[in-house]
Amino acid sequence: MMRHLISAADLTRDEAIRILDTAEEMARVADRPIKKLPALRGRTICNLFFEDSTRTRISFEAAEKRLSADVINFAAKGSSVSKGESLKDTAQTLEAMGVDAVVIRHGASGAPYRLATSGWIDAPVVNAGDGTHQHPTQALLDAFTMRRRLVGPDAGIGRDLAGRRITVVGDILHSRVARSNVDLLHTLGAEVTLVAPPTLVPVGVGAWPCEVAYDLDAVLPKSDAVMMLRVQRERMNAAFFPTEREYSRRYGLDADRMARMPDHAIVMHPGPMVRGMEITAEVADSDRCTVVEQVAAGVSVRMAVLYLLLGGNESDTAHPRTEEK
Ligand code: NCD
């Protein structure tokens, strides 16, 4: 098992499957009346959020508490110190307090990598989303949801997503969710197609392990899962499409479009959804939409990641504290 979780691209197929299988075990804890394991008792985990978050933050906190870790929440938003300095100062404070793991969300792409490799801190670092770069636990919870829905039986335990056709639609340019999903889904054997207006497709996408298409209606009948993304206005400094109406008409998912998907196909969304923009309320609330399942999967997957990184199983031969990636 790796020492940190910075990018979905760092995971081998076996590591990813190990996390997903461990998450299935963790999911069973959620069905018990007392949803707690003693695995990380006495360990301290700090959640360092330099950027807004609802789901991811609550999900990490729930995962840490279910593993009996002590949790410190640090909301660094609004700090006036320049980013590099504040990150270093904060890291040294955490190191002095002896935290055992750091979960970090940061607006700057590369901040978690810097924290993990700077020598400022010795603890494992988990990336909870950095700029437009990566959001590896999101990709893992998405893969967990797809495996349950599209692979089965037994939730696809031990298996990958070979041959499954996944379509990711929307603001690819600004989406760390899209990047992480392309990397992980490729590792797990799925075939990924990105659909977006040409202005929201990143330069260099040709080097990514996926296809790019511009006609959503043509791709839907060949999709096992369709993942809708929010248009990330907060990361935009220009007009990338004429009007919201025009965007929704071509790239939004409504009931008519959903009817083009195969019967078994699911609709996914990482949240937060902008109903009426990339997805209609009817689709968001339909049985085919897994958004709530994805949130539940997030807790199980984050429990698995923290458990494996912190060596919850002391007899584990691949003890994360002694093995470099
Ligand atoms: C996403 C994010 O923050 O990267 N949300 C999430 O973590 N569930 C996507 C988004 O903000 O649109």
C-alpha cells in the first residue's frame, strides 16, 4: 500500500481493488446499530480545508470517527497569509502536535503533493481535492458505486470494471473529479468517453487514456454510466459558452435524454448538483441516479483509505509506515 494518497494515477490496479474491497467491509459497519470500529483508536487525524466543501468534509469526518480516531478540523479559508507560507506554517504546527494523518483540500493544484514531499511533516497525506488537479477519494467512491451497480454479484468484490463504458459530461477543463476518474477508471479497465463543449475540454486531452466526443445524444446509448459534472463557475475567468440555456440544451441531462441510455445504465453526479443546469430535477430524483449512494460510498471508501494508510491491521505485511511507494 502507498504511503500517501495524492493522485488516482498513483494507484495500481491491485491497490485500487484492495481499497474497494476493504470499503465493502467498512460498508457493513454502516449497517450496524453502533457504527464504530476501534481500528484507529489513539490516532489523531487533521482535516485541513483551505477550500469550501460540504460532502467531502463531512464524509472524511464521519469516516475518521467511525474508525475511532481523534479528529481535528482546521478550516483555513480566509487566511491572509500567502499560500506557500501558510501551508508550511500550518504543516509545522500539525507536526509539532503529532498528528498521525492529514487530509487536505486546497485551491492550488499540487498543494497536497507539496505537503507530502516537503519534509515539513512526516504523516501520511490524503488529497481531498486540489485545484483542478485531483480528487482521488471521489474517483474511488465513484468506482465503488459503479462496481456495485454494474459488476455484481457480491458487489463485484475482487473484480475491476473491465469493459464498462463510462461517459463523463460537462466542465472537464476545471474538474479534478474528471481527471481522477479518467485515471482510476482506466486502471480498472473501463472505457471512458468525455463529452463537453470544445471550450471546456483541456488542452492536451489527447494524451489522456480516454475518448472525447461532442455529441451527447450519440454517446448515451453506448454508456453503462453517465457522470454529470457541475460547471465550475468559481474557477472560470472568461465566458466558455453563450448562455446557460444553450449549455443545458446541448449538455444537460433531462428525462428525454436519459431514455436514450440502456435500461441498466446509471446516472452519477459528485455533487453539488445545479438542478436545471447540467441535470433536471426529474433525473436527479429518479431511481437511476446514484448521487445519494455515492455519498454513502464516500464514507466507506474514506474509512478504507485511512485504515490502510495508517496500518489499521498491524499484522499486515505491506505496512504503510515502513514501505515507500
Ligand atoms: C466536487 C469537488 O469539489 O471537486 N465535489 C465533491 O467533492 N463532491 C465537484 C464540484 O465541486 O462540482
